[in-house]
Amino acid sequence: MLRIDRRLFAHTDWPLLLCMLLVTACGMLTVLSATHTHDRILSGLLVRQGLWAGLGLIGLVAALSFDYHWLERYGYFIYTAALLLLVATAVMGSSGGGARRWIAIGPISLQTSEFAKLALVIGLARYLHRQVGERALSLRALVVPILLLVPPALLILKQPDLGTVVVLALTAGVVLLVAGLRLRIVVIILAIVLPVVPHVWHHLKPYQRQRVVTFVDPQADPLGAGYHIIQSKIAIGSGELQGKGFLKGTQNRLNFLPEQHTDFIFAVFAEEWGFLGGCILMCLYVALLLRCFMVATRARDAFGLLLAFGLTAAIFGQVLVNIAMATGSLPVVGITLPFFSYGGSSLLACMIAIGLLMNISMRRFTF
């Protein structure tokens, strides 16, 4: 039976929980703004997001209710289960928007790639934790981490979901650096990978290549591939210093902004709350990520160290890619803003990640 030791309750990381709840609350208000109509303020999407938030809090508590070292014992099993879910998604998953990313499990539909990020971090931490502090990782030691990264990355790329693959690669890179990967090895890897990049271009889908071209020059196709980023920039810029006010964003309300409740929700927020509101939101994310980083640096064992850094990197990577995409600093890849965008699987996975970080934080006092 899952339970929390009352002696550990005194060491609960309340600041981390508070930061997450504040970002989630701001996200719920922005989903309300992005989905409301003149006839109905509370949309069905907002209600579903609220239900997912409740389920996410249950997942967070569950992630607190066992010793995280249990993940070390069953790390490969968890990784394998996540990989099988990705395979099942590729075979019999449901499609939407030209992508096959979801699989129905009972009454709910899960985006399995969100949980693959958690599983990859657990698998990498399981393999690398015994090597932390002993010696720098050699090229030979990278074989298993690469074998752990490549299968989920290829399956997710096939969906297709390039944004999640980017976050997976970033997360794996951070875990390897923390485990002792030397910078000269990174240089060697880059020297091997970079010449391959031009060949990858020919394997991208037409719309993915068009997104890269549009990133360089959005005006080349303003009504096609460049439409998303142009409208996002207009929405962000029109917010000016103080914003237009809650529920008063015109780009959003008049449906000029595509994917306004998911990929481009930051633009909705910036239009309504302006530059000052965007800065406050960024401060909340910085506080959340700094608290996650603090948990990682205070971990008392190698497995907890790698697990915490990996989870922090996954959240940071997703925040970075989404906001950079919404502001035109990166090509549009389609990825949600953690705790903020509409998306049940993302919210659930991120809350479980926070639960695991709080688990690591509170149990450092048991050593």
C-alpha cells in the first residue's frame, strides 16, 4: 500500500509545490481565455483540463508515497513498458492533425511520448548512477545510453513529434554531462553528428522542411507555413507593456491565432497581460526550475542526483522550446508549455515529475 511516512512530511518541499501550483493556476486561466466563447465562459476543454489537473495531483501524491530507490530496481522495466506503449501507439494509436500520438486506455486518451520522457530519465539514471564520481565517461560507456535514447526517439519521430525528440535529446545530454561526460567527448560526438545533418533534411516530412524554411523567412509563405509564427508575434507584440486585459485578447478571440490553447498559449497570455505579465510568468518558471535544480544539487545519492537533473532538464527543455517557438526564436515544432498549455498527458506527466523531485528532496534526510 502506498503511504507517506509522517516523519518525512515535515521535509516536504512546499516552495516547489507552490511554484508548480501557481504556474498551473495561471495556465488554467489562460486556457479559459483561449477557449471561452460569447455564449459559454466555461468550455469543455477547461473542464477536462481541470479534471486532468486533479488526476495530476493524485499522480504527484502517488510519486511521493514510495522510496524513489524503488525506481532504481525497476528502472528498465518502466523504460520497457513506456517503449511498448510507443510501439502500441504506432500500431493502433488514434490520429489527429496528421499525427498518430495518442492511445486509448480505458476512458482516457494518453499521449505516450510524454511518459517516455520520464521513462528515459529513469532508465538513464538506472544505468549511469554507479559510474558517477568514479571516472569520466568514455565513448564506450555511451553505447548503452545511446541504445536507450534511439528507440523512443525514432518511434516519436515517426508519429511525428519533432519537438519531443529535441527535448529527449537535450534531457539525455544533461544526464550524461552530470554523469561525467567530458566536453572533449561532446566535441567528438558533434564532429560525427554535424556532417550527417544535411542528410537528415531529406528524411524530414515536407511540412517539417517548410517549417524550417519559414523560420528563416516567415514572410515567404505568410498565409501558409508562416501563418502560425506571424500571428503569434502579432499577438505577443500587441500586448505591449500591460496587455489588453483578461479575456480581451483580439488575436485569440477572433481566432487569428492557431493552436491557441496548446502550442501557442504563451502568445495568448502575452497579449492579455503584456510584457510585464510575461516577465512575471518567466519569473515563476525561473523560480520553479531553480527549485528543481536545488533539489538535484542536494540529492544524497547518485541515482537521485541523475534522476533529479534529468527531470529538471526535461521540464526546462520543454519550456525553452515552446517559448522560443512562440516568439520565433526556433522553428515551429509543436510542443506544449509545461503546466500551462491544454493537454492532459503533458500535465499529468509533469506533475508526476514534480512529485518525484519532491520525493528526492524529502528523502535526503533519511540518509
